[in-house]
Amino acid sequence: MTRIPCDVIQDLLPLYYDEICSESTKQLVEEHLAVCADCRSALEQMQSSLNLTLQEKELNTLEGSGLQNIKKWWSRTRWIAFIRGMIVAASLCGILIIGYWVLFRWNIQPVSSDQIKIFDIRARSNGEIAFQIQIRGGYAQVKNTLKDDGSYYITPVHPLIVSKRDKTNTPVISGMYVNPLNLRAYYKNHGKDTEITSIYYGSPDQPILIWKKGMALPAGD
């Protein structure tokens, strides 16, 4: 039988390796491989090359999946960081706003008694206690407190820090009228029936006495 040239066999090796050749061709190739070391070596190299290609393909697939996972993780991390940043920024803004109101707008600080002067206290014919108030430094509003013993406090308050716009070096003078009977009626309507026994101006810690039950006051309208 005539020996088939190696180049012909090596052209048939891909078909033989993929098992898509006819039985006669397969037999012919195997008979040649049995006696030809060069063609066997060529087949082994083909097998190694194809196996390496498959391994590289699998490796590329794994690397691609890894890159996709890293990309997804990075995107998720960026969103988490963004959301956290928004929460922190909103919290800081809230703290700043609350701090501003506490320091400059929220009237919680009683005016010191040394900034207050009370004069011209008198009893009016309609039962009111009238008096004049002089306050240095300005104030925003007053808060009223009735104690269980009948002590009534009128407390001027201002923010912890008075702004330059609200602060004034010129004393503020104003008049006030308080009727003990009307005050009792008001508090009675709100569930507290307590006789007004004394009236103070200023905080309960530093009160200035205006009137006390039984105290004689000058008459005047």
C-alpha cells in the first residue's frame, strides 16, 4: 500500500480531531499515525493548542465576570456613598438651622434683672396694676408663669445671642397693665383656679416685685 504523504495527513488532522471525517478517512489517518511520529506530534500540538484556547476562553469568561462584578460593586458603592453623603449633608443643614434658631431666634433666655428698671407703679380704679418698664439691650417677647402659691411672673426673654439688628443700647420704655381678677378668671377657664397673690416682673430666679396682696399702691389712671 502506498504511504500517504504527511502533509495530506496533517491537512486531515483537524477533521479527524473534530470527528467529522468518514470512517475510511479516520482509518487511513490512524494507520498513518501508528507509524509516523511527526504526525502524532502534530496531533498532540493541535490538541494542546485547542485545550489552551478553551482554557483561555474560560479564563477570559471568568475575568469578564469578575470585571462585571467589580463594576456592579463599584456602582453600588458609589450610590451608597452618595446616599450617605446626602444624609450627612441634610443632618448638618438641620443642625445648623436648629442652632441658628436656638442662638438667634428662639426666645429662651430671660433678660437679666440688672437690665430691667420698674417705676411708676400705681393702682387704677378698674382694679388694674399699672407700671412702667425700662429695659436695656432689647428683648423679643414675654412669657407668663403662674405658680401654685399665686405668684405671677412676667418674664421678658430673648435669644441666647441678640443680633445687632435687634440689639439696642437705647433703653426701651413701655407701660403694662395687669388685673389680678382678670388673670384669675383667665387661668380658671384653662383649668387652674388660683388666686393671684403677687405679681413679679423678670424671671422667677431674679424677680422684681410689682405688687403683693395687701400692698398699698398709689392711685392713678
